[in-house]
Amino acid sequence: MSEPANAIQAVGLSKLYGRTLVIDNLNFSVPKGEVVCVLGPSGSGKTTLVGLLAGIIKASKGKALIAGIDISKRGGKIERKIGVVSDLVQIYDDLSVERNLILYARLFGLKSSASKEKADEVISLLELESKRKKLCKELSSGIRKKVLIGSAIVHEPEVLLFDEPTAGLDPHDALIVRNYVSSISHSGRTVLWTTNVLSEAERICRRMLILASGRIIADDEPKRFTRGIAGTGSVEIFLSGIKAENMADIFGSIGISWEKTNDNKVRLIVDNEGETLDRVFTLIGRMGASIISVGSRMPTLEEAYLQVTGEVKR
């Protein structure tokens, strides 16, 4: 029997809490070896989605498959394929860092000698050597988060379900985790990573899903999504020799935004379209204003994200 092409698949996946539909009929798949980021406002369903895919939360309708196996029929075989970082998963406070990692390795099927070896590798990777013998209840929240991450990766699972894994980490530790994810994706392992940090999504993911009210409202590569929503960019034109109070009358009729700068200059923001630019330059010439500089400005992922999520909210 050949291996399934998709490491993660949601088929009509829904979750209802009381009368609130938190996850609404999601259908998507993630091929083996892909890193997918899930973005969305608070309350959009990101954590619930991770719980459903991990089998921690029971679906109200539909199903989630990991490596082609229905997660609702979970057992040792499927659990060993998954590593989960989420508030839905806990480490053991009364065990040391080392004992936590060894225990999770054993729970996921590794033998005693291999468990100790893998725990040592994770301790080295996450720079936990100085905390090896410390009880987890004595650790800071950031170090505890690293232990939780370690418990998810110690058995080298095929699929990682990471719910805001860098939240609470300092920049150095966050970089370690991002670099780890980048490295394992090249070996064919699959990552679903939720985040509210757009710059993080741009750095690590090849593809992103945006959730709003439990529904997928975008599924694309970050750069292509940005171009599709926010356009090809705009042109910034800085002017002098024009009174700011005249700007609304002059440029308002053709939809040009503008602002007065601190040094008494005027900044225009013009869509990067030839016809519009021609009209703007014609108007500037008629006014006798001086052009100080002209520069291009590309749209950002943040602008595109806020545009689509704002539209959904309205």
C-alpha cells in the first residue's frame, strides 16, 4: 500500500460548542514536507483546529486525517506520527526537564536507551543543559515552553502541530525553533504552525491559511496573497510649493490619499497604474509644485491581512 500524498487533511471538519460554531466545515490538505502557517484574529478557531487535528478535541462533524489515518480512530500508531505544542497539552511539573523528555519519548514508543539519547539531543538543540535536572514547576514560563516543544519533537514525529510555539519565547529561542522547523521540512516532515505574528509567517511558511470565524478565507503563498489583495504597489511622491489645504480639492476627485509631513512637504500615495500616475503628474505640473522625490512602495502582508480580516468582521 502506497503512502498517502497528504500528511494532514481536513474533510468537512466542524466543531460546535453549544450553539457556537467554532470551526465551520473546513476542507484543506497539507502535502508531506510542507510548512503551512495558520493565521487569524483571536477567536478565529486556530487552537481548536490544532486540537481537532491532534485528536484532543472531538469533531462535531467531518474528520481529520493524519498520514491518511482518521484521527478519531487514534491509537499508538497514529499518535507516534504527531507532535503537538498547544495549551491543550501539558508537561509534568513534578518531573525534571530530562525526565519529562524521556517520559514523552517512551510514551511515543521509543525504547529506554533511545529515549535517553533523543532527550539529550533535544536538550542540546533547545539549549536546556543548565536546566536538565530542574523540576519543571521551578522553571520560568519561557523555559517551560521550550520543554513543551521538546516533548513534541523528541520522538521525531512525521507531523508537527504547533499552536503559537514561539509565544512567550525570547527572540533567540524563537529563532532556534524557526530554524529547526525549516531544517526538518527539507527532510519530508510536515508542519502546521499557527501564529499571530505576520513576519514570522513570511519567514517560515510556503503557504498560509487565514481563518476568520472558523472558516478559511484565504489559502495561498504569502507573496501571491499580498499581491492579489493589496495590488502591485503604490508610488510615493513628495512635493513642495503647494498648500496642504488645497490638496483635498485637487486630488480628492481622483481618489489620491495624501498627508502633510513634519517638514511642511506633502506626501502623495498613488496606485501604481500608468493612467492614474499620468493624471497626477499633469495636475502637479499645472499647480507649479516641485517634485522632491518619487519612490515605489510595495504592499505588505499586514496590509493585505488586515484588509481581508477587516472585511469579514464588517
